[in-house]
Amino acid sequence: MIGQVFSGRYEIIQEFSQDEFSQTYLAQDKKGHGSPVCLVKEFVPCANFLREGDREFLQQIFRLFQQEAEILKQLGHSDRFPKLLAYFQYQGKFYLVQEFIEGRPLLDELVPGKPLSEEEVINLLAELLETLAMIHFYHINHGNIHPNNIIRSKQNHQLVLTDFAVFKQMLSQNPQIAGKLAGYQRPKLTAETCLFSDDIYAVGMIAIQAITGIPAEQIPRNYKTHKVIWEDKVKVKNRRLLSLLNNMVSVGKKPRNVVIYKGLKPIKIIQKTYQTVSQKKIDLAGSLIEIFAQNQLGKLLGLMCSGSAIAFLLLNPSTLYFIRYPQVLLHQGISGEAMSQSKAFARLDIIEQDLTVRSAPVSEELAKKVEGIARKITIQIKTENKHQGSGAIVAKSGNQYYVLTAKHVVNKIDTYSVVTRDGKSYQVDDDMVKKFAGLDLAILQFTSEENYPVATLANDPLNYDETRWGFLSGWPIVPENKPSHYEFNLGQLVSQEIALLNITDANSVNQGYELLYSNFSKAGVSGGPVLDTQGRLIGIHGAARVDRVNKVQLGDSLGVPIKRFLDVVNQTNLPQESLKIEVNPPAKITKNSQKIEGKNKINLSRDSVLAVNQPADKNNHSHWVNYGNQLWRMGLTDAGIQAFDEAIKIQPDFYPAWYLRGLALIENQEDPEALTSFDRVLKLEPKFLQVWAERGKVLAELGEYSKAVNSIEQGIKSHQKNLMFHWLHGNWLYRSKQYVKAIAAYSKAIEIKPHPFAYYNRGVAHYLMHNYTEAIADYNQALQMNLNIGEIYLARSLAYTAQGNAQKAAEDLAKAEQLFCEQHRPECEKK
């Protein structure tokens, strides 16, 4: 074999490795620049295939071989996999030619007796899980994961996944071939084929080996339950990491094949870098999956000319966002083994978001910078020395200052005073107050010779792909014998697209509340500024969703976005040229961009601008709940849960503590425990309807869609006009494949409040029932409401394809591509 040349260019120079089903050679590419070294893998099909009567079958196997090779070729565009240079059949044998990855195996980094730190293990898991997500999207599993098959590239230090078992499984007629994986192979409880959960199990065992310093094959298992016994070998401080690892290596009658899809979320949280993925990106990924599921890919591509960028997008997924953002497929909880029955096609995400608070990638340095801006522009508003609310200085003309606040703060005819950052008080007569109809906004004027800073306004559309953070600034009400104190806290902003679906009560709609954020709000902060991470004013705080009886904030905070003020500013005498307005979005905030380590990390110390004071009365359950409420809303979830637990110890029947605890547990990926908390709420306060929705979300996350449907139906019985309940009802019926009932649920949501994605979801349900005319009608309705949603054009193209209307299908695909590029979406394929 040495010296043999394949395809006129790959010369074998030495044997590299060998196993039962393949032989690998080191070769030299004679036609490549600099004659680079590569690997030639030779596969010998099972001898049964080589019988005279099976030649045709052998050709069929080669065609399958080609399909799998094409997938590897596409994956090779990512630096997580070796590039596939060529593949061919020669004398009854199959060959792959792959890039030679210079580096060392991961096994070299896993030194027995030298465990890695938790942070190192977290980073290792994140990298490996994201890599697995890429290959599982293509409905193939690696099947041969071992630290020797994971190479740390010398060139860029990335981990590269090599030596797929897919060809060995296919060519040997033995679906359980996975190489010599002692310690890394998931025990088979039935005669099942290789599953995606096998790969997840193997990665979990690699992580356990890394954190314990014990080789995987030496870690004991319970011979009856197959449970991996490792927790006594090392003390893991991060309980989310502990829970994730146990989930990854769990073994049962139903393998946890979805753990990777849910697994990336806690990993990102643990890393403190989690960013919400664009909901629109999820949809396109779902659409592509649905194309595969409906067997429409060949038809679709056949409609398009070779120059179509969308065709290239589908044929060359390495250019698509799921290679760079593989978690887009994970957000929907897609099961790899059930990919052909994927439920990710509809917009199920838009209404299913919990009041969740990701761990904030915000440094102490950035928080101090924004706090410095906020403190200077935030004022107190009083009447007769009684605190009324807060406001923000937005303009100055000569010695005239203009303060933007909430209308309800100054709604009475009275004489007000504003107190600036230097403690000076200025009188404001009622005729110097301008109130806006249909908006919870007002402008106050005061006169001063002092030079006070003015806010920069961000006219932000508030529809964004990535997670954004905001700060709330104000002066809360304090008891008469207590001095005033300034409040400044952090929260997560909700995209307006989702916010508008969650803000449905008439009072909020009539107040112009279109800004939704998770910040903790106290009485007296109303009218205060909401700022982005550049310290720019994006809204005025109006209210919070509070249990009035127990005085606990159970939901989001609501405000009026600054763009609504700019729509009506011409109704005032405020000189518009004095406004400082910016329209660009804030710079993306990431852990890497800020070096959030050590002293720069947000903490609970008293000198932090985001410090939260512990309860003064340690025996007051309400104080503990409010303390925990502030913590988890800033992303300090573990500390928040501990505070809720303290409240429950004091008052076990205090339902707000159980409810907030459940929300925080969801964020910690402790779904079963969250479900227990929500069930407790129902026993204590069955009239608290929101818990039916949150309970349903947890059940849906666990794959219990029928139970989720039952849960939300209980809420609907008591609240027939709740838009969110009907939308969730439709989602979970859709996921249960009860498409007729899902259509009825979406129809009810549309009756309450029409929305393009409600029509879109209903159209998808029609499409899956092969009602293509009805699907197209719904897509048309959606596009009448918003012509700029690319995924709706993409979905409509599928319906046109099913009807055989090639021209309209191609037109819609072209329009989808155009919109993706105009909107700078990652789905856009640059020409």
C-alpha cells in the first residue's frame, strides 16, 4: 500500500492506525499547495455485501456513503471538524480523504490524579456540546467519542472531533459499533441502535473524568441501575453543573436524548455568558428541519436556479447560523432521535418565555459607569415634602430644564418640587406640567442657574436578537423617619415583539406601556429612567406587576419607551433641537469584551453599585422574599433561591415565595423541583391563574405536552380572554400533533388580538395537515400585518412547493433571502 497514489494525487506514505473495520494511512497531497499531509481512511464493507448477488446493494450502500460524506464535507467548513478533501470507491472499498489535524488528543490533558477546575470543565463542556449540536442537527451521531478522538488543534487550540463511527456502523451492518469506548459508552438496556444520547453520555463521562481526575473506565457504576457513582470523588460547588452532569450520564428506559438541547442553556448560564438567541433564527432552523421532515428538500431545491443564494444556504449549512449559533436548535428542545417529527417549525417561542433572568455578563466597571450617568440625570419629585416619584432630565434651554416622568406621578393639580442630584429643590407649578393623552408620560419644567447633565435618548426599536440588559434608576419611598436613598438595579430587557403580546390588559395598553423588563421596582421609582448599557435613556418606568395584598412583585416591570415620547414631543414647548438623540443599538455586552473576572465581577459587597442589602428583620418572610426577588432578577439565581427558602421556613404558606422560587428554579434548569413549587402555589392560592401557565411551560419543557395542555386549560376556564393562555394552548396542542385543536386555539388568540405570528403558527398547522390553500391564506394574512418577516415567505414557499407552484415558491425564497440580508440576519448568504 505504501507508495500507492489515489485519485492521481494522494500518495500513501505510512500506516497511521487500524481497527476492525477501517485502516487509516498518512498520505501526501501531491497537487495541494506545499504537498500537505492528509489522512486516507479505508473502509471495507461487510463481506456479505461483496457476494455476487449483492453488487447492486453495494452501490446503494455507496450512495448512502456519499450522503454521509457530503454531510461531513459541510461540517468541515467549521474548525470543529477535519475538512473532508475527497471520497471515492475503489475495488469494492470505500475511501475518505481528510485534513490531518496537527495537535494532541484531549486524553493528554486529562491526567489521572490531576482534576481540572470547575471553570475548566464548564468551558470544556460548552465547547463539546456546541460541537455535538452541529452534527446532531444532521440526524447523525458520532458514536465514537473518546478523549483520543478529540484533538486539540495546534493551530487555533480548538477541540476538533474526529473519527466518526457512522461509516463503521453503516458498512459493518452492526449499528452498535462504537469502537473501544470502555467507560464512555452508555449501557444499552434494550437492543437499541446508536442514539444521540450515547454521544451526550460520552461527553458527560469525559467531563466527570476531567473534574475527578479519575479515568472513566475506573469510575464505578451501580450494576443494577447503571448509575455513575462519582459525586463522592469530588466536591462540586456549582449545583447546576452537578445537575447537568448527572443528567448527561443518566440511564433509563427512555434515554435522555434531549439533554444536549437543554444542556447548552445551563452551560451558558454557568459560564455567565448566556445570550438569548434570536427567536427569528430559531424559526428558520425549524423550517429547515421541517423541510427534511416533510421530505420536501429535493423538491424545493429542484425549483431553484443554481445561482440562488437560498439554495446555497440549504446545500451549504456551514454558512448558516446554526454552525455559529448551534443552540438555536436547542431552544425548542428538539429530540435528536425524533428529528423527523420535529415540532420547531411554528413560532412556539414568542409567547413561551418565562420571566427568566439570565446571568448577566455585566461587569462592575460598566455598572459603575452607567450608575454615574443615571445618578446625575435622575431627580426626585415631591409635593408638600411627600415623595411622589422620580424623573429624568431630558433637555435644557438656557436656564430652563425639562424633566420626563410618569403622568401618574404628577396627575393631581398641585405644586410640585424637583430635587436634583445636589440636593437642591426647585418648585414646579402645575402650569409647568405637560401631560400626554394616552401615555403615562408628563414633562415638567424648572428653572435653575446650575449646570445639570442631560440624558442622551436612545430611539431604539427594541426588537433585537440577542439578550439585552437595562438599568432602572430612581428614588423609592421611605418611611418618614428615614433619609431618602437612591436606587439603581439591573434587569433583562424583553424584546418589544414579545412584550406587546404579554402586555394585554387594557390599563397597560392605554398607558403606552410597551417596554418590559425584569428589574425589581419599588414604590417611588415610578417615572424614573430605564437606561441601556451605554447609559442612554430608553424608557420611563411606569409600574410593576405586583401582588397588592402581599406587596410582592411577581411579574415584570413596565415602562413607556422613549420613542413614544418622541412621537408626541411636538405637543410641548420643549425645543427639540436641545434633545440628544441616538438611534444606534448599544454595543453587545459579553464576558470576553469586559474581562469579567475577580474584582470586576458583579457581587453582593456593600461597595458595589448593585449591592442588595440583606433583610434588616431576619424573621420577616416578606423581607426575605423581596431580598430574593432582587437577587434573582439581577441574575444571582442561587442566592435568590436561598432567600426564598428562608422565607418559606418562616411562613410555609406564603404563596409568592413558592411562585418566585419556581421561576428561579426554572432558570437553574431544575424543572421537576420548579413543578413542585408551582403545585404548592395551586394548593395555597388556586385563584392565582398565572401559575397554570408557568406550570405548563415546565411540563412542556419536560416533554409532557398533554399535561401542559391540561394545565393551561385550567387557566383558560377562569380567564377566557387571556391571549397568552390561548397562544400557549395552541403551542402545546401543536407539539402534541393535535393540529385541529391547535388551529382552534390559535383562532381564539387571533380573535382576542391578531398577530402575524399567530396567523403564521395556524398556517403551519394547516400545512402539516396538507391543507396548503388554508396555510397560504394564513401566511397572506400574516404578511398583510407585516411584510418584513422573512420566515413567513420561507414557509409560504414550502406550501407553494407542495402545490407544485414553482414560480411563486422561488419568488418567496428570493424575498426571504432579501429580507434576511437587509436585516443583517445571519441567515443571509453574502454573495
